[in-house]
Amino acid sequence: MTRRSRMDIIIDILQAANSGASKTKIVYQANLNFNLARQYLDLLREQGLIEVNPAGSSIYKTTAQGRRYLEKASDLKLFSNEGQSDH
């Protein structure tokens, strides 16, 4: 079993939160533990890639900037995987 890269984890979180998700849903969809999820969610909030519903319901949602990051990171990952299959 290989370890996921930091980018893979961020992609998984942003995808899970794309249409809004609780921390529990993100933990399960991104296959993380709660402590690691909290660290990543804090980081992604600081970077403006994810936001918390201001109504206080603890629903996380990927921002427009986060969706752009997700699109570019997914493209980059796809491109790098294509390069690996050539060897």
C-alpha cells in the first residue's frame, strides 16, 4: 500500500467538500482520521481553498479558488501519471 501525497489528500478533501460536507463526511470520503482532517481543513481555510458555512453549521465548502486549484491539481496529477506509464 502506497502513501498518498499531500496533493492527493488535498484533492480528496476539496472533492468531498465541493458541494458542501461536514467534517465527518470529509473524514470518510477522504479516508482520513479526525486529527489529520482538522490540520488539513485549517490549512485549506488559511489558503482560501475551503470555507465554513457562516451560519455556524460546520459545513465545509470548496471555494471558487479551491475549485480552480482542484482542476489544476487534477490535470497535473493526470499528466504526471501519463508520464509514468511511458517508462
